[in-house]
Amino acid sequence: MRALLFSTALLAIGTAPAAADTTQPDPSNWDAVLEDARGETVYFNAWGGSQNINDYIGWAGDELKERFGVTLKHVKLEDTASAVATVVAEKAAGRDGNGTVDLIWINGENFAAMKEQGLILSPGWAEKLPNWTFVDVENKPTIRTDFTVPVEGLESPWGMAKLVFFYDTARIKVEDLPRDTDGLLKWAQENPGRFSYPQPPDFIGSSFLKQVLAEKIDDPSLLLDPVDEERFAEVTKPLFDFLDGLNPVMWRSGRAYPQNYPAMKQLLADSELDIIFAFNPAEASSAIANGELPDTVRSFTFPGGTLANTHFLTIPYNASAKAGALVAANFLMSPEAQARKQDPAIWGDPTVLALDKLNEEDRARFDAIDLGAATLRPDELGPALDEPHPSWMERIETEWKRRYGVGN
Amino acid sequence: MLTRLGPMLAIGLLTAPVAFGLAGTVLPAFGYLPALGGMEFGLAPFATLFAEPAILMSALMSLVTGLVTAAISLTAVMLFTAAWGGTRLFARIQHLISPLLSLPHAASAFALAFLIAPSGMIARLISPELTGWERPPDLLIVHDPLGLSMMAGLIVKEIPFLLLVTLAALPQVKPARMRALIASMGYGRISGFVLGLWPSIYPQIRLPVFAVIAFATSVVDVAAILGPTTPAPLAVRLVNWMNDPDLSMRFLASAGAVLQLGVTAAAILIWIGFEKIGARLRDRVACAGRRLRRDSGLRWGALAAMLVSAGAIFAGLLALGLWSVAGLWQYPDLLPARFDLRNWMRVLPSLVEPLAITLFVAFISTLVAVVIAILCFVREDEMGYPPGRGALALLYMPLLVPQVAFLFGLQLLFILTGVQATMAALVFAHLVFVLPYAYLSLKDPWRAFDRRYDQIAAGLGKGPVERFFQIRLPMLARPLLAVAAIGFSVSVGLYLPTLLIGAGRLTTITTEAVALASGGNRRVIGIYAFMQMVLPAAGFAVATIVPALIFRRYRDMHV
Amino acid sequence: MTDAGLFIDGVTIALEGREIVSLTKRVAPGEVLTVMGPSGAGKSTLLAYVGGFLDPVFSARGRVFVAGTEVTALKPEDRHVGVLFQDPLLFPHMSVGGNLMFALPEAVRGRAARVERVAHALEGVGLAGLEARDPATLSGGQKSRVALARVLASTPRALLLDEPFSKLDAELRAQTRELVFSKARESGLPVLLVTHDAADAEAAGGDIVRIGE
């Protein structure tokens, strides 16, 4: 009983607001930011399930340390949502300064959630970062609109993503490749057990659901607005009819799913799956370079278009190392860091920068990259489908879980 | 004075975190968590919980997993000890299996996964020649909906544990003489053991068996690696809810943790029912005087079970080591097309920090645990009597209460007091689990120490401090270091406490390995799991080699 | 009222209210008091009380004097009472010389002096030059003699013997017994001997107390 009383008391104490960190770095005075940042430790919360990405972040950390005296610690997440959860918990506990999260790799629903709850460092800072001048805002609309939500400088662009499929030419002929989701279903019926998607709410898995929805929905403009609960069943019927048809002919007859993209990649290498997909066009080349996939793997997309988006970095309102986080975000947006990131031998994540805005030296860095045989050229990637409003993702995931996520 | 602190510290360390943690879990489960605006008690979180799809399915899965795991591993250990106890083969198998005790659960789960997956080592070994599988068969083996591979993963880890506690209890029943006596009455080896010896052994290993049930009903790491996903076992879903960005999910997670507590309690209660039925059955057979001498099939079966369970892990570990140095390695090749140290070179830099944290936390928590355990034993010596049954049950508390059930609350407490993700908090959380093992494994060697050495030294005019450091400590150096190695391996293998209290900022080899499991990169998993295996092994090597070197001149100090 | 030697003054030991030993006895320097009785009679309990390491489950009263000083309330290490058990109990992690060094009082200062004393003590029990040996490599008789040398090296004021010869074979037993008693006499030590062997009592030559009969 005493234990109970004591812990209750502690809970009550916890609700008292902590002293807020009032120092707010101003990115338009960059020298001051740099000075502030020196000696800070930035806890970078980023998905940690891929070794080459982890290595890249490790490299960025070394550079930041050397150049700006900023220590970057990669907090490896299984799901970005947990970083958001931490900030939410800290706000609830009144911890308005000295937060444990300084920088988050983010987009879509997580960004929408943070923006809506006022959990992001504001006012908008991303467009005041020195390297913003190189960003390709003109040709890459997803940089200013993240899943239909206006960005307003609350996150800085880090990389571009587009849904791309991979297959092994040793097992499938080019002419047999599906050209849209209907074709994919037909292919799966002819090749049972050789296709799957990561189990939602995995990001890639949910993206596949959105791809199907975007292709199948009668009125795509509905996706730009939040979900209308009353029409949800009717509007998503084509999606779930499709999934009902796909499920029995999937890998393991749909009774289990790969947990995420890297797991699918391993299954392609093991020849358990024949078609997989990723959000990074250079993924296949990168995997070939690492000996994870055979060099017979190639990429394809749907002529009718596949989902595309941008992924970003953001800073929580209560971050301990705001200046350090700004410096890190700016560095990760620099031509040098972006070029390294685009190299399939390193990571292969497409840049957010406009090459024609760069000076010659920086442009040369990009020109020197060998994208590899398995990477489609930008003009081969096909049209980009816009991401639906984040509420769709959440709602579809719930419905998916209800229908397929519980076994039978 | 100092020694009086020992039992107080131990009791405080074992009960306070569990009690506060449970409070911090139970209150939100009933809607009370002011920090999140939950001011009123109510059953709303439970209503949400039971509205979750297939929640009962998850709970049932956890319950069955606990019971099946305990039943199969205990039966295997009982039959094996019955059939082969006292033979040279028994001693050999015992030596083969004991090292597995120190292997973290996650590492053994990986080992098994690498072995039994459709593209795993077994399939590669027999394909395509025997099976015709040019490609891996589309079989749901790992993550199967019935949780069979998860149970297998738990069983192979619990067998060494139960074998070891059985071995510790065995001498008290004077097995050699009893065996001869019972055999002279014409009983078969197995029936004689089960009817004559087991009833006096079982009460001594009952708490460890309950600990196995509690662990298996609430395991997270093994379940994440091998367990079903549609739906996942209860504990895995709880941890996911705990990490959900929607903070109101914490109420749901807490309610789920209370359900987990109920599931574990139910499993133990059902087990107690099994015990009663088993005892009645045994009495009936015993009263009928049935000798059951023809048990050779069962004897070989028991041996096979032990060999397969140990062999599977060793083979899996081998596969894991191979993957860590593999270049391209396609199915159905039995060996990689080429070997490549690049994996190690790439992972090494990111391995350094978790490795340092693992070592630091394991070292400090083990040191503190061993010191507290020693203080407890010294105090016991002073008092002249051992602690009662209640104290022993207390010791098992952190092992009997499902980890999720009190770690949620403990984490909340740490967040509110601002010490979450500090080294001190992490060491503290580890200590809760290391201390019971340190105490339990030091108990026998400590009590076996011949008190007369102490009296002789006192007669020689030596005070307690001198006696302790010059006689007791060096003479117990070997068991103390062995205990430290056990504590070290427990700490290295802790997943959930590290995950929740370290909050992702303090990561160890084990949390990193399980985080990578979802990524499915076999090379990197291979490296981390390999490290998981190497660390405890290194601990035991140090514990063996150091005293052997120090006391190399003294024969009686060798074992 | 006391003088040199060992004086057991009205010592009564009980377990759970049941009295098991009650004794008043004086042992002069160089003499042996033999306590005899069947096993479990509490002989060793008396010895433990005198030595100061009685198990707390027993309750005891009465006083013990060693060389004129009351030691009843003293810790065992402050009593200067040496013990020999039926096992030699040489510290297995020290050499023979190390065992003796450990026993030697701090008052013997200087490495050379201590080495000299140890050599002398070993010589006294007929084991000269065995300092460097691992005790585990000695024979049973040798071990007993090292144990004796060790206890004597600590310069006790009284000696407690808890069936010290019972594990030795007949011939060795007589020899060792003779050695122990002669050494005790030589050093003028009062000896309390606990045994169930009549031959031990006879060889000791002193008073015999029978308990538990």
C-alpha cells in the first residue's frame, strides 16, 4: 500500500512542468548557430534496420564531429513512431526543455502528428538553412508538401523516394513483368507463393497498400483530404477486393509476412520471392554491391506511375541540442553529403538538390556516381503518384490489421 | 554493520522495483495516470483492450507457449536424468549442454531460425538432392501461426537451465545409493527414478520451473524472432503499444500488461493442477507396483532429445558464424560463394559503443550483485540460520512476475524522475535480474565452505576482515568467479529491461541484435549474435583461466 | 581466583532449553583435560564455546579464563586459543611455508626473522625444508604435523583438540599423539581434548570428563 501511495505521489510530481529551455537558435544567424552547436550531442532518432544507412549516418557523425564539434548519436529505431511517442510523453510529463530527442528522420503520418500537436521546433527553420538554396523545390513538389500536409519549413528535406520493383532476371523474363497492380495480381496467381509485402504498419508495406488504393480508387482526389469515415468502406472496397484476391496466392499463403524491406530483400536473395519492391530506386544496385543480391537483379516500375515522396529531418520543440540539430540537418542537406548518399555503394538514396543549382565541383561529385546496372535512370522511373493524406494510411492499416493481421 | 545492509539491500532491490513497477503498470491500466490526463479510475482501458482484434488469441498463445515449453523441457530433463544419470555419457552431455545456459535467448533463437527456415541450413543440406527443392519451399516454419518454432526456441534454451537446477538438487537425494536400492527391487531405470527419486527432487526445482513458465508466457525477444505475427503473442503486442506515438495507447498497454500478469498467473495455476494430476498418476502407478523395465526406447529417446536440442543450437550458431563472413550466398548452396570480412569491417565501428555499454553494465551490475550476495551470506552466517521460504520466493520475484508487467511501470517511474536512459538506471534494472542468479548460484558453494578453516584462522588470532580476504575469498575464488560469469551472461542477455530503461539511447549487443532481426540482414545478425555468444563464453573462460593461473601451484585449488 | 592455564568456570550449554553440557574445571599449563562421550553428546560444543565460535542456535552461560584473563566475551581471534580438528585443514591456496607465515604473530618482524621462525617450526615437527611444498602433495601424517606446527607458530595460550587423531591409522595416530602432547607440554599449553577414543584419553594422562552418558 505504501508503495502504491509513493508511486502515485511521484506521478503527481511528474506532472509539474520542468524548467523550459528558453534558448532558441536562429538559423538566419548561422554563425551564432555554429558557435552554439559546438560541443553539443545530437541524439538522432532514425530507423536502424539497414546497415548501409547506419554506416552512412556513422560517417555523417564523424564529419560533424570533425568540422563542427557536434557529436551525432544514432538512436536506432524499429519504427519512427517511437521517437514521436517519446516527444509526446515528454510533453505530457511537462518536460518542455532538455528533451531526449534532438533530430528525427521523418515524413508522412509522423510529421502530420507532430505538426498537429505542436511538437516541432518553430517557427519554420528549414528554409533558412544555408544549404536550402540548392534544394530542388521547383521540380520536386513533395519537398514542400509532405503527404498532402504543407511542410512550412518545419522539416528539412533529406532524400527522395519512389516505389520501385526489383526482380531477378535469372528467374523472370522482362516481358512477363506486370505493368500495374492488376497485372501483379495476375502474375501472382500464375506464380503462387512468390510475392509478398512487408506486414503493415511497416512503412513499405503500408505504402504498397496505398499504391494499390491510388491505382484502384474511382476518384483519386478523395485521397487529398482526410478520410471520410462514412464513405471509407465504399471507397476502399476495390483495395480490399484486390487484397482478398492476392492473399491466398501470396508467400506463405498470406499467413505470415516479411517484417520489412530488408527481410524481403533476403527472401529475394534466397529465391523465396521473385518480385519485391522498395522506396529507393538504387536499393538493388546497392544490395548487389554489398553481395546481398545476385548481379542479375534489375528494377522496374509501372508505366501508370508509382508512389513518390520525400523524407525529411525534423527537430522536436523540446530538443536539448537544437543548434547542433540544425547544424546536422544542414550538413545532411549539403551537396557533399547528398552526393555520398546517392552513391549505391554507400546508400543510393536520391538527392533532394537541384543539380543545376550546384557549382561545378559539387555537380562533378554527382556525375561521378556509378548508379549501377540495376538502377533505373530518372527518365525511366515513370510518373509519380502523390501520397494520400496521412489519415488514409492510419485508417487503412487499422482495417488491414482487422482483416489480415490476426490470423485465422 | 555493513553485513546487516546485505539482506536489506537485496530485499529492497528485488521487491521495490517489482512493487513500484507493478503499481506504475496497474494504475494506468485502470485509467489513472495524471501525467497523461488520466485522473479517474475506470475500466475503459480494459474495454479498449478486449476490443483489440484477436487479443484473446494472443493471450491464449502466450498461455499455451508457457505450458508447452515448461512441460516439454521438464519432461526431457527428467527422462534424461532418469535414463542416464550417473553414467559417463550423462557427464559428457552435461558438459555439452551447460555452455548453452549462458547463451542469450535471442542468440539461440537466431541460431534456430538460421537452421530451420525454408532457406536455412537444414533445407540447404538436403536440397535439391533429396527434396527436389530447387528453390526454398513455401513453408511457414519460422513465425508459424501455432508458435511451434517459438516454443522450440524456448525449449532448447530452458532445457540447459532445468538440467542445471536438477543437477544442483540431485546430490541431496543421494542418487547413486537410491538408484541401486530401487533397482534391487526390480524397477526399470526410468520408472525407478520417476517414482522413487523425482518426487523428492521436484519440490526443490519447482520455483525454477515456475520461472520458466513465467518467462515463456511473457517473452518478447524470442517471440519477435521466431513467434507468430498474425497475431503476435501478447507480450510482443504490448511492447508495440507501448511504443505507439499515440500516448493514450499507454493505457491500453498497461491494461494489456495486467492481462499478461493474469495469463502468467493462470499458466502457473494450471501447471499446479498438472502437478496434482501427475502426482496422483504417479501414486497409482507406484501402488500398482509396476516395474516398467522395458524402457530402452524411452532411454534412447531421451538421449536423442537432448542431443537434438543441443545439436540444433550448435549447428545454428555455426550457420550464424558463416553468415557473418559470407559474401553472396544463394539458395541452395551449402556454403557461401565467397567469404568476405567486409561485413565485420563495416559493422565493427557501430559495434563499439553497444559493446562498451554491454560490458560496462554487465560488469558493474555483476560486481554489485556478487557483493550484495556475499553480504547476505555473511549476515546469514552471523545469524546462524538461513533465510526462510518466504525470502527465497522473494528472490524469485523478478523471475516470476512477467517482465513487461513491472518494467512498464518502472520505465514510467524513471521517466518521471528524469533518470531514464542513464547508466545508473540501466545498471539498477539489470541488477534486479542479476542478483537472484548471483545469490542462487553462490548459495551452494558458500554453504559448502568448511567453517573450520575460519575457526582455525580465528584460533591463529586473525580477525574477521583478515579471515575474509585471506582465507574465504581466495578459497572461494573459483566459485565466485563462476557466479560472476553467470551474472555477466544474464546481464548480457537481458533484452526487455535494456530496451525499456535504456530507451534506445543505451543499447547493448542484445537490443541491437533484436532490432536488427526485423531487418533480416543475416550477415549483420550473424555478427551480433556471434558477439552475443562470445561475450558470456569469454566471461566463463576468464572465470576458469584466472583462478587456474593464480593457483596453478596448488593442486587442491584445481577442480 | 585464577592463575595460569585454562579455567572453565560454571559453563552450561543448552539447545532449545535442553542442557547438554555443564562443567567447571581447571587445566594447568602442560596438562590435558579429556572430554569423552558418544557422538552428538555436545563434546565439540564445549570446545566451540571455549574457542569462541559456538553456533548461535545454542545458548550458553559461564566463564572461560585463559592464562588469567577472562575471554568469555572476547572474539575468537582475541582469545589466543589454537584449534586442531580431525582434518588438518591446511589452507589449500598457500604453500606449507605460507600456512605457517600466516599463523606467525605480527610481532615477529622482518622477513628474515619470520622465515627463520617458520623453518624452525617445521624442523620441530620433523619436516625441515618443506616450506615451498603445496600442502596437497603431503602425506596424511605430514599434513597433521604441518597443522600442529601452524597452530604452535601462532603462539597460543591454550590448545583445543577436536578428535585430531581420529582419521589417522593406528601407528601414525600413536606417533602424532605423542608429538602433539610433547609439544604442548614443551610450550606449557593447557590442552582441552575432545575424543571418543579411550586410547587418546589414556595417552593424554590428565583428567577425564565424561558427558552425555
